Amino acid sequence: MTDDKKQNPAAVAAVAANGIAVETRSLSVRYGGARALWDVSLRVPARGITALIGPSGCGKTTFLRCINRMNDLVAGCEVSGEVLLCGEDIRGADVVRLRTRVGMVFQKPNPFPKSVFDNVAYGPRIHGIAKNKSDAEEIVESSLRRAGLWEEVRDNLRKPGTQLSGGQQQRLCIARAIAVRPEVILMDEPCSALDPVATGRIEELMFELRGEYTIVIVTHSMQQAARTSQRTAFFHMGRLMECGDTEDIFTRPQNEKTRAYITGRFG
Amino acid sequence: MKAKKTMRVSPHANPAFDRDIAAVAGVLAEMEEEVAGQLLAVSAAFEEMNLSKAWAVRKHDAALNRQLETLEERTVAALARHQPVADDLRRIVGALKTGIEYERMGDYVKHFAKSVGKFVAHHESLEVFPLLSQMAALVREMFAEFRAAKNDGDLEKLSQVWLFDRRIDDACHAAVEDAFLNQRRGDGNAHSLVHAVSVAKNLERIGDKIKNLVEIHYRQETGVALDLEAD
């Protein structure tokens, strides 16, 4: 293997010091005249799963997209406040570098129209993590193993990624995300297009990855949030209403709106 | 105590959930009514030393067992269909626990009724009987206060019901002591005295069960345990 993960020593030290991978301070977002997020201050602990829940349009995906500056691409979008990744303000960060540190998995699996192998090797190649064929092979295998897909595709690495099943495609996307060794993985409803069995595989994978990565997941499934995460944040109309240990949120929520939402009294 | 009233409950977005919870609550209400009726009936059988009334109480206990089965089916269905959380989950779990307590209370009432049968068979009228009557009245009062506090959603009143159990414990000690004194004096046959002690213990256990109901209901409504031991 080539040089190992190139982490910023200051960032590593920052996480080690306070255990926080992502922190937002008074984060607000506007789309044109509409305000999507209002002064959200939230701390996401490192190496664990934080679930973002709330009704449609509450700002959870907008919040997620702020963590790797995907909102930069949205016309008319204004972001104010701070987003700190391992203690560093991401506003001045190089976006390409930022996105190697913060991977993203989307609602619908979106493999590249390339082979399984190339889907995973693409990122490490363009970011210089894989310097030769041997590096790429090693990264592809380890990433696919960690994504729980290796045994299923090892004999079909040249097969197009798009020919895999929906659940396999999503695990391929996760393998692609972890191939560039991010610190944070953002997941935007990663199981919404999957059947219960494939969903179970993804959740199990998240469980296995949580010791190594900071995972932030947006989900509309209360049960998924309760099953997979250690921390849960509830958003409502662009505001962070409550954030706490998942067990507390789902058994003894403090905020009346949180209680009403998780018990299905509005949505 | 900070929380005085139970929480306000608004309907679910999915009305089927409310219907399933109402179905659970309906069975529970029937069981509660059944227990109250059985307590009253066994007290009357004891006061009147009426064998047929005692027998009717014993026979009627099967109704509570059937209701518990229905409650189990409905709670399991609600859990499976809606996967409730927070106060909904506590209500469903609390309903099941409450139903089990009611069913046990029914068993103790049945044992009481069996003892009434023995007293009638031995034509006994022991000195301890008035104490047992008072104890039965206390138990009925405690249960009635539990129902009132629950229906009013009054958590403070509920705590008072919890403390009420001490009166029943004291009454039980007095009754058992009296029964032993009866025995030392050679008053009444041993068999009846054993049954008198058994009635006192059954009533004392019903008091414990009502105390459990208070704890279950308190946790269900607040999410925290009722802890009055330190008070």
C-alpha cells in the first residue's frame, strides 16, 4: 500500500481533544428568499452514527449538504454561520479535498457507468491515493470487503456496477465512498430505495463502519434511526429542536414537537 | 413532586394507531371494572358467609383470564403494526403489565373466595373476621383511589395511593397477629385460622398489586420511575 491516509494532524488532534468530528455554529441557509435553516448549532461526535430526523422540508438534507459544501452548487443558496470539520472551518477549504474527507451516499444508488472495480478505484486514482495498479487492487478489495460486497462481486469485478442489484449498488457506493478514506460519511436516506433485506445489510454495514468513521444519516424511518444511531437530532421547519442520545430521544424526548413527531402525531 | 398532571395526548396522523391503542385501552378498562366487581363480590360473600356468592366469584375469575389473552393479542398487534416509541410504547407496554397485575389480583380474589367456602363449611366465625372485613374495605378503597387518580390524570394523587399500601400492610400484620392470638386461646379450629391468615395475606398482596399499578402508570405517564422510598 502507498502512503496511508493523509489526515491533517491538526484535525486529528482536534478530534482527539474533544471527540467532535463536525460542529456547526449558528448555521443558516437561504434558498432565494426562503430560509431553510435557522441558526443551527450542532456537534456531531466522531466515530459514531448521528441520525437526522424530521418531516419533509425541515432542513435535514440541507444541513447534511452543508457539511461537504454541496449547497455551493445551488443557485441562490446563501450559507451563513460556521461548519467545522475536525475543528477546521470548511469555508476556506479546497472543495475537492473536502469531499475526500467527507464522503456522501445518496438516496438512490448512483454507481458510475463503469465496472465494479473502476467504481471503487476511481476516487483513489484521481486523488492520488492509489499510485499504481497494485495500490488500486488493494484499495478496491479492502473497500469492497468493508462494504460487505467483496464475496458477492470478487469474480465479477469487470461487470458494470449498474448491473448489480439495488442493495449491491448501494453497498458499491459505500465502498466507493470509503475508498478515499474519508473521516465523515454522509448518508441521505440511503435505504429508501431498498427492500428490507438490503436495508438490513446496509444497516449492518453502518454498524460495522461506525467504529472507524463518523456517519451522519438522514432518515425518514424512525425505526432505522432508533436501530442504527447513537445520537439523534430532530429538525422542524429549519430549526434544530432537540438533539441527544438516541435512546433518550426515542424513550423520553424532552421537546413536545419531537415527541409528537416520533410518535406519529404529525409528519 | 414536579409533574402533577399526566401529559396531553393528541391524535396520531395515522388514525389506525389510535384505534389500536383504543382497543387496548378498552380491554384494560373492562379488566379494571372486572377486578373492582370481583373485589366487591368477594367482600359481600365474606360478610354474608354466602357460599353461592363465593362460588360465583371463583367461577367468574375465568373472565379475567380471557380478557388478559385478548389484551395480549391486541398489544402484540399494536406493537407489530405501529412500532410505537416514547409515550406510545410506554402505554402499550404499561397496558400489558397492568393487565398481568389485574389477572393476578383476580387470582388473589379467587383464593379469598375459596377461603370463604372453607369458613362456611366449618361454620366458623372468628374474632379476626372484623379485621379482615376492614382490610377488604381498605383494599377496595385503595383500588377506587387508584382508578380515580388515574382517570383524573393526577400524579400527586397517584403517589398518595402508593403510600396507602402501608395501611394495608399494617392491617395485615394486625390480622395475622390476631389470628395467632385466637389460636393460642384455642379459639376456632386450626384449619379456619390458616385460612384467615391466608385471606389477610391475599388482601395484602392485592394491595401490593395496586401499588405496582401505581408505579406502572406513573412510569407510563412520565417516563421515570416513581420513587417515594426516600420520602
